Amino acid sequence: MELAYIPSPSRGVIHLGPIPLRGYAFCIIIGVFVAVWLGNKRWVARGGKVGTVADIAVWAVPFGLVGGRLYHVITDYELYFSEGRDWVDAFKVWQGGLGIWGAIALGAVGAWIGCRRRGIPLPAWADALAPGIAFAQAIGRWGNWFNQELYGRETHLPWALHITSSTDGRVPGYYHPTFLYESLWCIGVGFLVIWADRRFKLGHGRAFALYVAAYCVGRGWIEYMRVDDAHHILGLRLNDWTAMIVFILAVLYMVISAKKRPGREEVVEPEAPEAETAADATDGDDSGAAPEEEPKEDADAEDAPETDVTEKKDEAESAKKS
């Protein structure tokens, strides 16, 4: 008999009439809002405009969701395309299955499009959003708790996760709550990025690269504990290899970027093109400006009749003769 453990929810969906409210989806949505909220605060602190982070997130989030799902379906294709499986399930995102590697990769493409439209540098935007993404992942991992998935080996520790479902090959029992380990690790990564950014004034994408590298370290040892089916290469799970490769790339980026572009961007968001155009139009158009007043003396001289000038000359000549 276990005296202490983490219970699993009896169900991961509540129906409000015909509308299903899924815990997994709620965790993803809350995570996105947290990332955008924190990213906006950091962007404004860097000199950016309110709302820019949300505008670009409109591009990044859909791309990220598609990328996360594609990575999961491609790397676990047998769950959807093997014998006895229904390929339509590949579109059922609410049942779980989003690969962070694909989400970040394709989400970056969407962010790049959004940044290009706003005329701002993608690395600066990514730096502002980096800790928020880590916190969003921490929240999103609780969606796995609602679905009773992504747990580790059996354990009898007081914080063991009690799995009660037997669907999809699950065996009820007590397991390492790897979703909780990753959630706590992501919280630590978020605070690490915030501290390092303040301490070292990270710029040009290095704060984002630090988030990626730190996350990969945690994902490596957490992935090693998981017992769900996965592809193995040379005895290691596919995601372990992905974490190692991405970690190396992130560290290389930090080193090379620090040498080529040290310091931090001074301007992260230029003035809006509309405002500049309006200002240029005002400067070049003098039709609405009040005309400059001519010197009073010159105006009086021009308005004086010619006869007055002639009379004054005659008076001066008469005074000389007398």
C-alpha cells in the first residue's frame, strides 16, 4: 500500500453539453498566454512597442502547433499508419502528441514571417520571448498528466505518479512523474534566462540560445527515464540524440554570435513606416504652414509710394544749396 503518491485525474475531458473541455488543450492555451504576456513585458522593457509580441505570436503559434504535431507524427508514425491504426488519428491533437523540437523549428518560421512584416529583428524578439516559452512548456507538460502519458520507470518514491488507465498498452501502477520533472526543469530554465539576461545583457538571440541549451540538458536526462515506446539509435532514444545535437548547435551559436556581434541591440523596433511617411509628408509640404512675415522695414519700404521718395530727395538738395 502506497502512503503517498501523485494521483492521476479520473478523466482528462469534461463535457459542457456537446462541447468537450480538454485539460490538455487548456494547458497549452494557458501556456501560450503566459509566454505572450511575459514576452510583451520584456519587449517593452527593451524599447519595443506594446502589442508587437502578440502580433508576431499570431504567426508563430499556429506554425508551432503544426510543427509540433508533424514532428510527433513523423517520429511515431507507427501509431497512425501501421496495421490496425487509423491515420485520421494523426489530426487529433487533443489526444496528445506535440514534439517541442518541431514546434520550435516551425514556430520560428512563423515568427520570422511576422518579424519581417513588422520590420524588426527575429533574434531580438526571440530573446524577449525565451523565458516565457520555458514557462509555457512547464504549464503545457501538465497536459500530459491529464492524459496519463509520458511517465518514467516504476518507483515507490512518495512523489510517484499513480497511473490508473490501461488503454493504449498502459499498465496501471506507480511511475516516475517525468512530466513533473520536466515542468520543474523548465521553470528553472526560465528563471535562469531572466537572470543571465539581466546579468550579462544578452542580445542578438543569445538569450534564446541559452534557453535552448539549458532545456536540452534537462530533456536529455528526463528522456532517459521514460518508458514509452520510442525509436532508438545506438541504444539511445531518438529525442536524446536530438537534444544533444540541438545543444551543440545552441552553444556554437552563442559563442559565434558573441564574437561577431557583442553586446545587445540598441534599437529593437524602429518607428512604424506609416508614422515616418506622415512625418516626411509634413516636412515636405509647406502649403499648410503659415507664411513667414517679412521684415517690417522692408515691407514699409516696398509699400511707400515713389512720389514720397522723390519729394524727400528734392528737400535734401534744397537744404544743401541754402
